[in-house]
Amino acid sequence: MAAHADTYGRRRLRAASSLLDAHIRWVLVAPAVLLILFMTIYPLGYSMWVNFVNYDFAIPGHRWVALDNFKTVWDDPIARHALWVTLGLSAAAVAVELVLGFLLALAMLRAFVGRRMLMVLFVVPLFVSPVIVGTFFSLILTRPFGPTNYLLGKVLGHTVNIDFTNDHPWYYVSIVLADAWQWTPFMFVILLAGLASISDQLYEAAEIDGASPRQSFFFVTLPLLTPIVLLAVAFRLVDSLKFFDVIYVLTRGGPGTSTYTLSYYLYEQGFQLFHLGMGTAGSWMFMVVISVIAFWLVRRLLKPVDAVSA
Amino acid sequence: MSDEIPVRPEDFEEVGLDPDALFDATMGRRDFLLNTAKLTAAAAAAGPFFLAAEQAQAARAASTGGDPIATTVINAATQNFKGTNLTRISEAGLQALEPKNFSGPLWKQMVGGNVSVVEAPFPQIFTKSVTEHIAKSGTLDVIDASPAWIPDFADRGVIMPVDDLVAKYKIGATFNDLHPLYRALAKYKGKTWGFFADGDVWNLYYRKDIFGNPKLQKAYKAKFKRPLRVPRTWDEFNETAAFITDQMAPKVYGAGEGRALGNPGNQFYFFQTFRAFGGHLYDPATMKALVNNPIGIKAMNSIMGELKASEPGINKLDFVSSWVLWLQGKTAMIYAWPPTGRISENYAQRDKAFAFLPKSKVVGKVGYALMPNRNGEHAGSFVQTVSADSKNAEAAFLYNAWITSPSVSLQVVMLPYTLRDPYRISHYKSAKYRSLWPGAKNYLISLAQAANYAVIDPIMTGSADYANAMDRGMTGIYAGKDVKSGLDGIAKEWDAITKRLGQDRIRASYAEFLKLPGATSKNTIAALGKAVKIT
């Protein structure tokens, strides 16, 4: 009887061990998955509920309001303005960073004395906190203490009196300038890698075929660099759509609401004024906008891959 | 208000309050030497109180018999809450110096518990307190709340009323010698929600040397056919400021208020000027915002006129930067919070905490006057409140009662690094305070007078939303937006806020606010016949 029990126990142990062996991978990832579920799915689900109720510090209760939160954000002229500012600033910043990054990459493609040192210096802005970047530009641009007007006056030979964070359109220029200062190195690094990966033999072949440098650039360099450019633009565009830090420090969304981006608007609604229902609904709408843009970009990126697979 | 307690001199004496007795100037040589030795020893052992050793000793003396209210609460705290730690949320920077360097360490010495200070920029005290309340974290015990936030905090359960505890400890007399303007500011819906702690009334500070300059006087008279004098109306202020700027810029500008968003908050400028011109914020019948009516346009144009006479770029400078310009002698007139008077005389700069401010170049040159049109803003300010989620509510109450008790509060407002300003009759009359610099007596008298005529911040539901819309909208007007359309935009936002919060709720809240002294220029303390005369 005891022997039978002992055998049964060992069989059960073996069965349990086999089960564990078969599903060990799920056991190992379970803690991470649970953490992710708790940290993302639960808040997402909760925010879904907040979208459709009144969740406002100043108004008691959490009554069901259906789509009122979405409608309030949609009808808010400040939200609409913030959307256009976001799209405009992102497009302008990414365009400037792309052009400057490309020019820098071209300049640094061939080896020269001091190239490595210069490359290190070029990427330093990437490691600076955006808040510091905003503060730095605020200090140098803001009248009357900033030196920019003085230096411009010396260069141009006449008095310059621009309020860079208060005059239209200079506050947009200031924001794009601050962002470009920080993120051009990102474009530079990616584009330099892309340029370096193009084989010299292709240029030699083009030269043999009688192509001018200009033709080589347009018919060899650009086509081969396009996927890299798309990748860099995709990363930067999705990131720049979340413009917040520099805006917060440099202009605080002002003057008035001129430099309100969607992120800043949602921050104000949700975390300063505690209109959490509006803030949450706006965030979901913003996520849809970013998703559409990201989806389009990824499709463009994957087009060559799909063509090759086909 | 039916529960208004009239000011009676005997109230002050009744409870044996004579803070100045702690600084008896008629002591003999033996006592002087003995006290000096005690002070020196105290200073040496004072640690964080080194430059405030005198105030620390006085506060200790007040808490151990000198002041019945301070003594009562300290004894109760020591008996029942010894070693209890408290967390206080305070405005970041200079405001937080006081709990960190004075009341916190003193409380620790006497009661044994730590006072941890959480710092936040002024608008974020509101948001952080609300966040902690929503999360029910119980992290905060003491909240330095602006009176304007009390309706929202009270209605939403962020803070607790203190009437029961005031009755329990029998310290109701602590409210007796508050300036009448401040008595009602901690009250809402018939309950008391904390202890008023900061007389943040705006005053006009002007350069006596500039106004007394014979050449300027002659030129002014030639232009305006009247003598150069401290302006009494906003029109005169703008004319005078523009004149001084024309004559003396870029060395000196006529006016110079910092106007960065949220620092200090442009809504203060508008509320003050608008109500000085007789404006009302809402139509009580329809609750439509009236800030864009002709009075609003006049007020905003007046502010824009002032801006033209100010240093270029000042609309992006924060409040401290405008102080820097004032201390460097670049501004002829500034209207601002009471610390302006102290820093003008280098009183505050004695402390290393104020090392970021330059030494004053206008020592002895500053005069004090009522605001143009008389009605200055009582802007911001603080009430010491107890968080409703606090796990140490009674200890927090005792701490608040202690630091705002007559004698201890006098030491607080006399600290070199304090931003807390006089608010009690005993403060204005204090011989010790009046001896701090040659003009201190006039300074205190002017603060009391300013409080007699002051208008208060809108204290009503949604005040943070309305203030934010006004502040933001004004920066747009500074940047070039048309005044009328800018104010129309602000009024539209205000109406949207009213609609969202509920018109009836806002109507009721506004009606409550209108009952408070200083809600309009027609019901200031002076207009109500309750002006305090300090000489």
C-alpha cells in the first residue's frame, strides 16, 4: 500500500514537472506580463471609463456623460488651435532637422583631421534634458537680459529689438530653433550611417556611365537613402508631435494660447485644472491622430520590404 | 458678515497679549548684559536660527508663558502629540524658508516632531493638494492655501473646518486682532477653515528722490500744469510713468511690473484695476462675465498704457525679475506685495537666503502710498489649513494655531527672509517692527491703510479656472492682440467655465463672495466704516 502511494506520488511529481517543462516560457514571462498589464492595460481601461463620465474636481460626482467630454474638446477652439500648432511645429522642426542633419552628414562623411572630435561634440545636445534646452534658449532669447538682440545688432549693423518669445512669428521660430538644436544630431547620426552604408562601387559605376555628381546624388544617393530618411523622419515626427518640455519652459504656451500644443493643452486641462474627463478624452483623440500618422509612415517604410517579399 | 467681531483695544489686552514686552527697551545694565549673554549663547546654539536668533528666542518665550494662545497650543501638542511628524505643503522658494528654518525646527525643539516641507510653485499647491486628496494618500497634513481656493477645497473635502478644535482649545481670541479685511478670508459657508497667515495687500512704492527732483518737477509742471506728485488715479499713474520714462529711460522707467504667465499672475492686475474703476465680474442675473464691458476695456487699456512706460520685455519677466529692476534703481514706481518695502531697505538681503537679490540701491529713497484709485489688490495670500485626509489632523491644527498666534506670528513676519506679511493690529503697532529700519513705521501704517481700501481676489468656486483664463488671455493682449477681442475671448472662456461648472453653483458662490468685505470697491473695509486707524 505504502509502495503504491509512493509510486503515485512520484508519478504526480513527474506529471507536474512535465507540465512545467511544457509551459516554462509562460511561467517565466508571467511576472513581466502581469506588470505590463497592471501598468498599461488597467490604466487604459480606467481611462476608457473616465472618457464617458464627468470626472472634474470642481463638479461633484461621476455621472455618465456619454460623448460630452469628446465634444467639449472637439468644440474647444483652443484644442483646435493646439492641433494645428502641433502639426505645424512638428513639420517645421522635422524639416529643419532633416535638412541640417543631412548637410552635416554629408560634411562628415569623408575623414578629415578632427572629425571624430567634432562628431562627439555634435551629438552632445542629444543628452541634454529638454527642460535645460528650453531654459537655455529662454535665457539667451528673452528680452531684456538675453544677448541675442545685441549680437544680431552687431552682425546686422542696426538695432534689433525682437521679442523672440512674445512676437509673432518669432515664438514659433524660437521653439523650432530650440528643438532643432537638440534633435538635429539625431538625424545626423542616422543619415550618416545611411550614407556610409552606400557602396562606393555604385558611385564608381555611375561615374563610368558618365553621371555628374549632381546626377549621382539624385539617382544613387537619394533612392538608396530614402528608407533611412523615412525611418529618421518617422521617429522624429512621432516624437515631436508630443512637444511639451520646451514649450513649458520657453513660452508656457503663450503669449495667450499661441504656442499651445496638444500635449500642453491636455496637461493644463488634466493636471492643472483637473478637468480629467476632458483631458482623458483629448488624450485618446490625440492618440488616434498620432496612430494615423505613425501608421502611414510605417506603411511607407515597409513598402520596399513588401515589394521584395512579393 | 453676522459673525464679524469688532476691533476693540481691550480685546488685545484682555488676553494678555503684549508682544513688545518681550523686547523691553527699558531694562537696566545688569539685565541688558544678562540678556545679551543669553542671546549670544542662544545664537551660538541656534543652528538654523542664527540670523533669526532673536525671533526664535521670542517665539520660545511666547510659547512658554508669554502668549496664552501659543502656550496653550504648545502645551497641548507636547502632551498629546509629542513626536508627531507633520508634512506641510508650501510655496516653493522663499515662502518655504520659514517652515524649513524657523517654525519647523522650533516645533521640533518644543514638541519633538519633524515638519517636512513639500515645495510647489503657487498654482501647483492647488493641483498637488487636489491630487493627494483624490489619491487619498494622507501625505499632507498642513496646506498653505490661498483664500481664493477655500470654496473649492471646502466643497470637495480637501480641507477640514476647525471651529470645533478652536472651541476645544478655547483659542477664539486669536482672531480678535486680525485686520478686519482678513477676518473673513478663512471663513466659508459659516465655518472657519484655517488661520489667516499673510497680509498680501498691494501697495504703491515710489522713488522719493525722483519725485523730489527739482528739474523733473519743473518739466512736469510745464507739461501737465500741475505739480508732480504720487499718482492718485490710474490715469495720473500712466501719465506720470510715461513722463518719467520719456525723461529718464533707459536709465529709469516710470513703471515696471513683471507680467510672466503665472508669475505673479496677470489676473491680479486686471481684478484690481477693473474693480477700482467700479467694475463687477459678473451680471448676477445672467451670470455672464462682464470683464469685456467698457470698464474692462478701460482697465485693460490702462494696463497697456502702463506697459508702454515700462522696461521693454518686462511682460516676459517674472515677479522676482521686476524686483531686481526695482532694487537696481531702474523703476520709479512699483506696486507689489509688502516684501517690496523690506527688500528696498536691504532688510531681507541680510539673510543669505535672499542672496539671489541684489543689494538695494534705493535704501532710504522709497516712499509708500495707497494704490492709484485707492483699491489695491489683496493678491494671493495664505491661510494655514488642515488637510481633511491628514492622519495627524489635530496636531496639524495645533501647529497652524501656534505659528499664527499673535506673538509667534509677529516673529514670523519679522524674519529677514520671510515672505509672510503683517496682518494683525499688533503687527502694525509693534514697536520692535517699527524699529527695523527708519521708515518701518510708515511702512506698517501704509500696509494697514492699504488693507482698509483693498479689494480681495475672487473667492469662489472655479477661481483657479477663471484666473488661468484671465492670466493667459492677458498675455495674448500684451503680445499685440486687440484689447476688445482679447477681452471678448476671455469673457467667452469664463462663460464656458460657468456653463461647465453649473450656472446656479457659480451664482450662489459669487453671491457668497460679494458678501465679503473687499469684494468690490464699494464694500471695502473703509467703505463699510470699519477702517483701522494706525498711527
